[in-house]
Amino acid sequence: VVDSANSLPSKLSALVDGSITSACALPSGADGWIEIDLGRDRVIGEIDLVATKGACWNDFEILGYNTGQTAAEATTWRRERRFDWSLDNLGEPEAGQSVARYRAQGRQFRYIRLRNRGPQREAKLSEVRVYGVAAS
């Protein structure tokens, strides 16, 4: 896991440690981002974000790109314009927080990038969960 603020990996590991009791501060800049390397190209069908309402960016994109590509070639997989609303109305409660589930047609990515598209805002995220598409 890396971010636009060049944070230490030990700090960012809270996003993928499997525990929602830990949280990670996200870069607060208007174009701040975090990126997860999945290790190889995988077909992604769902990405879940675990957060507390009001604690995360409200307007962001979920982008992806493959091995051999650069971040400049990333394509938008999903766009969220009102995360707080999504947590209130579509989120599923989990241990005092909410899980926002983003599903779309399966696309192949190695790198998943969340990029803030809204104003500068302090933000925290507890977990990012990435799920592949089940083979039929």
C-alpha cells in the first residue's frame, strides 16, 4: 500500500490488515490518493470500504490499472460523490462502523487506487477489501 503523502508502509498497512479496529489517515489534499498492489492482475468484482460516517473523503474515484501500465493509464471503475449518504442509506453496519460495497462488472486490475476528488478534508478509512469474480 502506498499513498500520495509518501506515508510509511507500517501506517498504511491498517487498510489491509483484516481488522476494522485499526484505521489509517488518508492524504488530505484535493487529489490525495492511496493505492493497493494486488500482487498480480486479477478480475475485480467488488471493493468494500469500511469507515465511520463523516470520517472519509466524500467525493472520490476508485481507479485501476494493470501490470505494465502506469497510474496515468488508470481507468475509473466506480465514482462516489456522496460517501456519507451512501453509508447512511446503503451501508451495512459492522462493529460500530459501516461498510460501503462497490460492485461493478468484473474488470482486470493489479493496482487499485482511491483518489480524492472533493475538497481538502481530513479523512480516515478502517479497511479496504477487494474481491475477485467467482468463476462459473
